[in-house]
Amino acid sequence: MTRLRAAIGAEWTKLWTTRTVWWALLSALVLMAAGAGQYALYAGNGDLPASVFRDGLVPAGSIAVLALSFAQLAFLALAMLAMTSEFSTGTIRSSLTWVPARGRLLLAKCAVVAAVTFVTGVVAGLLGSLVARPLLDDLGTSAGVLTQSLKIGLYLAVLGILAVGLGAALRGPVLTLVVLLLLIVVVPPLLQVPDIAVLNAVADAMPGVAGNHFLEGDSPLVGLAIVSAWAIAAVLAGRAVLQRRDA
Amino acid sequence: MTLEKLTKRFGATVAVDGLDVEIRPGRVTGFLGPNGAGKSTTMRMILDLDRPTSGRALLDGRSYSAYEWPLRHVGALLEAGAVHPGRTGRNHLLAMARSNAIPVRRVDEVLELAGLGGSARKRAGAYSMGMRQRLGIAGALLGDPPVVVLDEPVNGLDPDGVRWIRGLMRGLAAEGRTVFVSSHLLSEMQVTADHLIVIGRGRLLADAPLAEIVAGHASLEDAYYQLTDGSVLS
């Protein structure tokens, strides 16, 4: 336990001592604010689907969830780079001499990334709601903003773990980013376009769509379970690769 | 530190072939061999970075990863490139210290010792090869370890640096530590090492005191060429 705490301390120091994290977090907040503003204006123009409305009003937190489709890319970049920069800069060899237990190193990295994406995710959710609420005017409501922001933080924490695990399994930023974008951004809409039950079901099992069900859908726990399963699978794959391959 | 029939194969190539040696404390053990002889691979197996195909490397009877705080037992300089270019030298060592519960004041001690005090807060990407090498050596000494493993520590150092590392290694050995250092600079080894392990094509060619290896030859260089004749990769 003391060793895990030490490994987490080292990962914490590593995360905050390069500029990547600051740029990624700044981008995330800018994307969130801009996206929330845009969606709030859409709502005002009557361009949002009926599913966004609750009792005839648009919850500001739901606008933050819509804007998250942009902002999550910056969170993904942050989480993914925390792991893959180890391979692209060669620091993985340093990290593994400091913490030779592959599983512990990966766990420490997941803990740090998840903590950071959770807290900043909650902040981003609140920021998005804060931007959206005045723009929604009398069409909007602040009800449930805190719950929605906490859920955004939780989703981003799990997504961060998924990105770290995948980064360890694929060992490089380019491939990892491509796979993440395919899983979360590209493939789901392609599956959903024909609107065939089987393809829709497959899309529902993808991490981004499942995350959306968690944030906005009627069966949030199933959505959370699916994203978590993806994250656990990625971490297990990452650990297996770290253990098997020479550093 | 003992290597027991340590072997590493990469596909059909045998990089390290049944290496069986003991590296003793209180002296500088030089590790020599042509390029591709398996020196770096051996050192990486000592640190559990590469997994041996068979055999093992033990430090006081335990493998590197079996130690609770490995940096306090073994300090290593492997390729000096393993530092994030965007992180300052001091922050690199700070993270390293945290990982093994080493007090933070030790970071400034080794920075001073390595002559990096002035550049500690610069990003490592701006370091010269010599400065990166000094940072790597500072890291190797961070945990005040009884065993020090250095892969080509002289690379990129200026004459002052070379002299410094020579004195440092002699000093560490005089304190009773195990110093295991690879180099391809024979003249440097001749003035630094007490004992030599020579390998070629992954196999042990010699494991003897420096004086014994040089005896009967004009220099270590002559002795070395005779030993490694036929094991240089063409």
C-alpha cells in the first residue's frame, strides 16, 4: 500500500511537470464553454431534439452533456498522453526502474489520471451549465446541475482510465488516438445511421454511446457498467502488454 | 550481484548466451565487448526491463523487482535519453524520489554532486548530452544505493566530466559499493576498473582482474583485441 502511494505520488509529480496537462485542460474548458454556448443558442432557436427537454424546460446540465462531445476529446488527449508519452519519449524505461511492478505503475497512472479528469470534469460540467443557463433564459432550468456535473466527472474519470489502459496496450500516441476516436467518435454514428436494431445495439455497447446513456439516458447504470467494462478491459490489456514486452 | 546462466534470445539471435558471473562489491568492474555483444541487454535484464529467456540476475540473492524500494538498492544509468524533454531535471528527480520514498533533500544533494545545480530548473530538452549524462548519474545516486550500474557513463562528457566520473566511480567502490560499468573506451577502463568482464557475441570471454588481463600485452587494447578476435559482428 505504501508502495502504491509512492507510485501515485511520482505519477502525480510527473503529470503536473510537463506543459501537456495545462494545454489539455485549458482546451477542455474552452471547448466546453464554446460548445455549451452554441448548444444553448440552438435550444433558443428550437433546434434541439425533444429528448433534451424535461417538463418543457432544458436543464443547463444537459447542455453541458451535449458540449461534452467536443470537450471530451481534450480530456482523452490528456489521459492518453499521460501514458503514451512514456513510450514516445522513452521515459517508460525510467518509470519501470522506479516502479518495476507493471501492474502497480499502471494502477498509479490510472489513479492520477482519473482523479484529475474527475475533478476537472466536474468543473467543466459546472462551467458548461454556467455558460448555458443565462443563454437558455426562460427556456432553461438549473435543476440537477450538480448531479449532472458529478456524472460528467465520473464519466471522464472512467474514460481517462480507458485511454491510459489502451495507451499501455498500444504503446504509442498515434495508434492510441486513432483507436479512441474510432471507438468514441467515428464508428457509433456510422452504426446508427441505417437505424437497424442490431447495429444500434452494437453502437450502444461502444464506450461513447454507453457514456451518453449514463449521462442522459433512461438506464444510466447499464451505460456506466458498459463504459467501466471497456476501461477494465483496456487496463488488463495494457498490463498484459507491459508485463510481456521488454521495455 | 550474480548473473546465473543469463540468456536472452531475440528470435533466432542469441544476444546474451549463458552468462555466469559474480560482480563483487568494493571494486569497479568494467564490462567490455564489441558493439552488439550484449552489454546493454545484460544491464537491462539486471534491472528487470528485459525478461531473460533463461537464467537470472540476482542482487544479494533477490531479483531487482523483488526489492520494496529498488532505487535504494541499485542505482542505474541506462540510456541517458530516458527523461521527458519537457520536464526540468529537478522535477524528474523529484518524481523519481517520490516513487521510492526518498527524502526530497536528497534531490538537491545529488544535483549538487553531479554539478547540475545551476541547470536543475531548466527543461531537460535543452540539456547537452553531457548534462543529460550528469542528470542520469544524479538519478543513479539518488537512493544512495550499494550497487551502481552504469551503461557507457562517459559518453558525451567533456574532459572535466570524464575525470569527474572516474573519481566518482573510484570513490563509490572505495566506499564498499558494487560498481558495474560498461564502456567501449578501453583507455578509460584501463585507468578506472579493478576487474574486467569481457563478452563477445553474448558469451563470456574473460572474467579476471585488470592486471591479469593486461599481463603480457602492451596495453588493455592489445589484450582486448586478442580476446575479442572473431567475435566482432561484421
